[in-house]
Amino acid sequence: MPERLLEGSPDRLTGGLLGSGTLHDALRRMPVPPDVRVVATDGDDTSPYDKAWEGGTSWLPVRREGGAVFVGPAVEPSRPGCPTCLSGRQDANRPLAAARRALLERPDDRRDGDRRRGLPLLPLIADLAAALVCHELESGFARTRGSVLKVSADTGAVTRHRLLPDPRCPDCAPPAQEVPVQMAAARATKPDPLRLRTGTLSEGLESTYVDAETGLIGSVATSLDGLLPWAVARLAPGHEGDASRHGYGHARNARAARLTAIAEALERHAGSRLCGRGTVRAAYADIADHALDPYSLGLYPDHWYDQPGFRYTRFDPEQQVGWVWGYSFAAARPLLVPVTYAYYGMRAPVEPRWVYECSNGAALGSSLNEAILYGLLEVAERDAFLMTWYGRLPVPKVDLSSTADRRIPLTVAQIRQTLGYEVMAFAMPMEQRVPAFWVMAVDSAVGRAGEQSRPHALCSAGAHADPEQALRSALAELLGFLPTADTGHAPRSDDAASRDRIVEAMLRDGDQVRTMEEHSTLYGHRDAWPRLAFLPVDEPGRPLAELVEPWPSHQDLADDLAELVGRYLSTGLDVIAVDTTCPDLKAGGLASAKVIVPGTASVTFGHRYRRTHDLPRLLTVPRLLGHRDRDLRPDELNPHPHPFP
């Protein structure tokens, strides 16, 4: 490690101080220990960082940018977290970050010189920054290890911002590896035998993940506009794009709504980034004996791939693609899974995608077992809904006044009195006998003026070992849609006439339903109501206890997981789990998983990308459940877009 550079070098090293610019000049009188480097730069001039990395020495970046001075994060050998991580988090949270970065990277000698020199820095601010740096050096990076200090150049206010290392950072992240996994049956005693979680969401989630400057989540907004408080946790708010990447939460109080939104955002983050692990590149033909068969996922008919504008590519077993290790519970061994299926939100243009896949089976938990359990429950929920829809199963109506939890009928009454919607539920357990429910709100104000100003019907679903918890979850999701119902849905247009034309086109041609919102928009129109006629809406409800079997209670979460997995294995279906826990989640004591059950029905958004082909259960389950005396023919499946929210 060089202690000094030749005098006159633009990146001179003076007593441990490296860099250039106005901030460097203001700090050069400060003593720096010989075994630590301080790198002071102006703006986006990161040229001295290369020298700072040399020799494996700890160093502290001090950077002036706009109206602030940033001290940290401290960089230490063999410990992730560096200025590149900071820049990445800041860019994700700042509006127009991409445009700003492109401007800074554009060659412009005059602008580059201005950037390096910087504007004058108030002596008071320079002295404050120097004092903070001295304290960090004397305290062993007490406040900048895993954090950054921001000094306002206008007021001198100092704020501390936690910084999680970026697992994909090109400068400090450890090399990615991919090795076969084993699923150990970790024991975890539950506080209540009826609960399927060993922990609860805590306020620590917000302090760990939410920060407008450096957070994985840039902000959380809460609204009390509606029957339930709701919140949105914004992932990468500085990047324009699909708002579905954010997390949303509805709960009985604002605190719970915020925490739920944060958890959902983290779940989506885990499913969109391959962090801290590598991939196995191979052709399926070469690894078929220990890889998931893509054909079992419900690939499209071969000729679909030749349609104009079709987004997916034909599966080629000889093509090399990326795989990650998961675990097959049926085979009790590791199994390779296509990387773009396990990480459904991954942006990897070079990796082929054979089918549409979204958050089916993705879940978060306080342990891997918990995440797998809830991922499998989501598979059960979506499979039951789609089996009921495509088979047009007349599943029985539930008497919601029969529940032991009186909050359920009270919520139904509140929705009726406040919003004018009748809420009904239908029990739809499949052959695994997992309690699952289709919940629907129907506009009761028939014949009123302007009756199409809001959706006629909205649907949701829930599945859980505790049937009343499944109903509560579905009701909470439904309430998230209803408070905005009076504004109507506006697919691809805010003009009422254009909106009506779009909906009419979707009624005529299901392929015009292209987005998640448009699936529910379609069934908000009264002309789509007859498509739901297979549900016994007008029949009296039956007591809940008659419609679902009691679930065995267990003291340990591992036993709950074994119970649920066993029900799928006993019906001839495998359960495959991919541990998608990234270092970001581990920092908060969380785990995530993607659960895949080949042969079950998966939710897709955009009718032309429905996955209903080569899935025998779609044809056999109606008979197995006693709704038909024979298997369905493929042409008897419901041809219309589904109404899943």
C-alpha cells in the first residue's frame, strides 16, 4: 500500500488522506492513522476509490454531493458494504436516477472539471464533517459500519442512514456459489397450536429496510381512506415501471398495514433478484434425472409460440439455460429448477422463458419452514380458485354468520351498510382437503342511476389450515379493492367512453385482457356477471363446520409443514421448494421460498398466457370431488379469462 504519491498527482495521498476537490482540501489538516485511509471526493468523482481498495486496508469515504456531505460507509476487509452499494441504493430511491447517471457519464471535459473542483464549502460544514470523520477513526467506525452519515450543507443537520450491503455489488459482494441443498426439518415450537407462524412482524422491519436515502424500500405510505387502513411499500421508487413490484398491505390498524406492506415488498424483492447465489448452466437433456421437467409446468401448445407478439419461447431440451437448486419432497433430494421460474421477477433477457410465471407459491417467513408452508398455502389457494373457475364447479356457499369469530359477520354487515355490497363465500377444498374459499362482493344497488360507475362484482380467495383465518385473509384482500370501487376501474384509459369500449372489447375477445387489473375490471362489468352463474349465489349458505374438515393441531411448525406436504404427496403431486432467501432478508431475520407443485393450476395475468394445457387435474378433479360423473373434455373447460384479483 503506497503511503504517499508524487507531489502534484491529482490523486495525492497526504498522511492517509486520498482524493481531491474542495472537500479533500477542507479535510487535509485532519490527522489520519497510517493504517486507515480517508477518501474525500466531490460529486461523482470516484477515481480515488481504486487506490483505496489496494492492499486490503480499511478506509472511510467522505463524499460531497449536491447539498450534502456523506461520511461512510466504512469499508473493511472481508466485510461487505461499500460506496458502490450506497450509490446503488440511492439511485434506486431517487427520481430520474437513470437520466442523472447518464448525464454524469456523458463525456464533457468542462463539466468534469467543474465536478472535481466543486462549489465552495462553508467552513462550519467542513469542520463538522472533519469532526465526524475524526470520531469515526477514533471509535473504530462506530456509526459508519453498515451505515452512512449525511450532513446537510445548508443546515448542518446530521442524520444516520442504515445501509444493507448489495449482494450483487461488483466491488464487495462475495463470489456467488450454487450447491445442492438439503431441507433439514428444523423444529420450531409455536406459541399457539392453531397458529402457523412462530413469530410476528415487528417494528424492526421498518428500521432495517425503510429509508428514503439508502433503504431497500424507499418509503411506506399509509391511507385511512376506506374500511381498513392500507399501505404501500415502494421498492425502487426512483425507477419507473410496473407498480406491482411494490408491496401492499391491508389490516385492522395502520401499523399492521405498514408491516404487511413491507413484508410483501420484501417477498417480491426476493423473487426478482438472484442474490448471493450462482446458477448451473446446462441443457435439460443432460440433467433430466435431477431436474424439474418443464413439461410438467403446463407449457403452451406448440403453435402458440409462433403467434405474433407472443412473449415466450418454445422449450428446447438441448438448449443450455440457467438452473438453481431446489428440493423435491417426493424424492427427498435436491432438484434443479429453471432460474427464471424460481425467480419469476428476474430481468434476464439472455435466459429463455417458456411460460408466464408470477408470485405463485412465493412467501416470506421467520424461518425457511414457515416460508415454505405459506408458499404451499398460496399454491393451494390459487389452485383451488382456478380449478373451480375452469371446471365451473358449483362449490357450496358458506353461511358466514356461522363462524366462531364474530368479526367475520360484522365485517360483512359493515360492507353491506357502508358500501352497498353483498359479500358471500364459497368453500372450495380440493382433493388435499386444505380449507380454501372464494369470496365475492356483489353490488346490491341494482337499478340505481349510474350503476356501471363502480364494479358489479369483485373476487378474492384465501387458504389456511384454520378456515376462519382463510376467510379473514380473503375479506381483508377484498376490502383492499372495495374502498376505491366508487371511482371505477380504468384499464389503459381514464376516459369513460374509451374505458367502456375497452371493456366491451374484452367481453368479446378474452385475449384483450392483458394485465392483472383488467382481469378484475372485466368482472366489474354487469355483462360479465352471467359467467359466474355456476356459483350457487342464490342458495342458502351452509354452516362452515359442515364444509371443511378439522385440521390436526400441532405444537411444532415442522409438523404442520409435514402435514401439508404429506397431503400433496398422498395425492400424487410433488412439492418442490427453492430457498430464495437473500442476504438482504437474512439481515432482518427473515427467509423466503418459492414453492412449486407441478400439476396444479397457476395464476397468470393476460388471458392469452393462461396455462391450462397438459394439466390432467383440470379434467379429473371435478369428478374426484363429486361434481361430475366423468372427466371433463378439454373443450369443456371455461374459455373465459379468470376473475382472480
